[in-house]
Amino acid sequence: MLTEAVIIPSWVHRHDKVAHFVAFGMLAGMAHGAWPGLNLWALWFTISTLGLLTEVAQHLTVKRRFCWRDALANALGAAAVLTVISQLGP
């Protein structure tokens, strides 16, 4: 996330927010699997904060930049998966 961007396929640029949404949704699902007893709100907050901090850290690099839409897609992806998990019950 913090290295210089290599050649990225054009479809990634066109679907960047979807990729962020899916990646952080998967991260949320895996984190819940690793720590199933953790409060879902705390898990969402932690993952969303991680997504925000990675965007801030990218802004500190030479060839990357902060994007609030990426940070939002990260938080929404985590929220979507954790919402499904909460509906499935214990």
C-alpha cells in the first residue's frame, strides 16, 4: 500500500472503489474469524481506522496520495460484511 505504484491494469483504475470495498470486507470477515468474541462495532472501528491511516500514510509518500473516497469504501466494505455477520447470529 505504501510502495511506489507499479503498472496497474486499467480495470483496476476503473473499479478502484469496488476493490477497496471488497478488500476491506474480506479483511473484516477474516478478522471476525480470528477474533469471533470481539465486539463488531470495535472491530469495524479498528478496521476503518486502519483504512483511514493507510490513506494518510499514502499521502506521505512521493507517488501516492490520500483519497477520502478510498477510505470511505474501506469503511463501507467492512460495515457490509460485519452487518451480514451480525444478522447471521452467534
